[in-house]
Amino acid sequence: MKWLITGGCGFLGSNFIRYWLRHHPNDVIVNYDKLTYAGNLENLRDVEQNPRYQFVHGDIADKNLIEQWVSAVDGVVNFAAETHVDRSIQNPEVFIQTDVIGTYNILEICRRTGKRLIQISTDEVYGTCDAGSFSETASLSPGNPYSASKAGGDLLCMSYQKTYGMNLNIIRSCNGYGPFQYPEKLIPLFITHLLEKKKLPLYGDGSQVRQWIFAEDFCSALEIIIQKGASGEIYNITTGESCTNLEMTRRLLDLMGFEEDWIESVVDRPGHDKRYSMTGDKLQSLGWKPVYTLDKGLPYTVRWYREHPDWWKILKSGEYLEYYRRQYIERN
């Protein structure tokens, strides 16, 4: 098969492209990415010469260009999204443009052409879970502009599947971590801060609870959904392993040999959801099990950032965006 992976230069998208090329030697990947601040060509430098891989610089909000590429493949996995809550609070418009309008564009083209669509979403669309865990049938109750924009994209997908009988799935994942994650998210930010001997800015008292999944486990879960998932179904991807942000911070401090006085409490962000929790029974019924616990995945992740300072230092310097765009233009 030939797949269009939108947002493939981001964290999970790049991990998935590398995973899919490795495990599916007869498939072809077209990576369609806008190259925003979180889209990094370096994330896939090791596969750019692979004859089964092609990069296209494009925006899913560009209806004409995305139509050209959706029409040329067998299926679409839509990772393309603005994803950082803090940025959505500062500028919601770009989130709506990508996460809602961009998703609409892909839906329309897939509807007309009969292409399969895998929509990558988030556990954040369910909102805070006071007790228990949300299944795929839970109501959506997003608590910030980011999760609201993703919920908007999900609702469009659900309506298109019901109205037009489209062959699509919605994937809602818990918090991912691992190699190539942009250092604005908690785990890579705190790892790289400690490597730079900087204090860790922890929101409030750090009591917010999150579930976590290592990138490789996310990829294997998505693979089994693509292969065995029923058309029209929503699937939660979660290991069920959770901890508070404070507990996660303490784990990282311990792994890297720092004391708790490296934590610096900062004013909590507006509307900070207290707890996310999902069930993963539907995915497990397909035969999937995670390989990486936090005890295994976190040391691997810390080691990766230790060994790749050139990758993350330029990102944190703020100089990389023009640098990588210039490299792309020069090569093309």
C-alpha cells in the first residue's frame, strides 16, 4: 500500500514512519508536513534516501495541494495538528485552522475518493476524569482550545462516518514520550533542562494525573488498529500506566541524579485538566499489549536525549526553524 502520513515530521508521526518502513517492506510512505516549529526534517534524516519514502512540503489547510496527494495514495494517517495546550491558550486560531479546517479538507477528499482515513486524536478530548476511566463511548468535554479543536475534528469524522459510511477510524492516545519529542512537552523539556543545569518549571503542585505510552508502543498499537480494527470504530491507545506530573518529575530527577530542590513551582495554566484516564479494552481485544513500562521507557528516553544534544539544543535555541527550511529549499 501507499500511505500519506500528514504531520510526519513531528514526534509521533516520524516515529510511526520509521516503524512502518521497518515492519512493512512492501509499503510506500509519502510524508506531507507543513514544517512548523514542531516539524523537523532531522527527525527522519535516516530514511530520507529510502526509495519507499517521499517528503512533500505542504499544509493540510491548503485544499488544492492536499487533494493532489490524497488522490495519489491508498490511505491517510492524519497526524497533522497543533498540539501544545499552552500555545492554544495564547493563539487558538491556528489550532482551529489546522485541527478543524485541515481535518475537514482531508475528510472531504477521502469521502470523494473512497480512501481510508486514520484520524489521530488525543485523550484530552474527554476532559477531566474525576473517577474511573473513559471508554470510547464517553461524551467529549474538552477543557482548553487545543482539546476543543481536536474534539471538533473528531466530531466531523464521526459525522462523516455516520452520514457517508466512510472507512475511517479515530485514534485517541494518552501522553506519548520517547525520542524526537519537541522539548516543550514535560518529559523532554525537563530532561533537557537538567542536562543544561536548569530548574524544572512545574505547574502548580504537580498533582495533575496523566497516562503515558512510549513511542514504539504507540506505533505497534496503531499498526494493529490499521490491520485489525473495524471500520468506523474509535480506539483508545493507553497502557493504563499513570502518575502525577510531580511523580513524573521525581522519576526524572532520580534517573538523572538530581535532588528535588531543582523543582521550581510556577503559576498553573488556566483551565488545567486535573486527571486524564482511558480504558484500553477495545484495543487489547485486538491482541495488543505494551512492551515498555515507565521503568523501561524513561531510562531509554533520558539516554537518547543525553546522546543527541545536537538534535535538541538547536531546537531550544530558537534558530532551527529558518535553518531547516533553508536546507529544504536548497535541496529542492
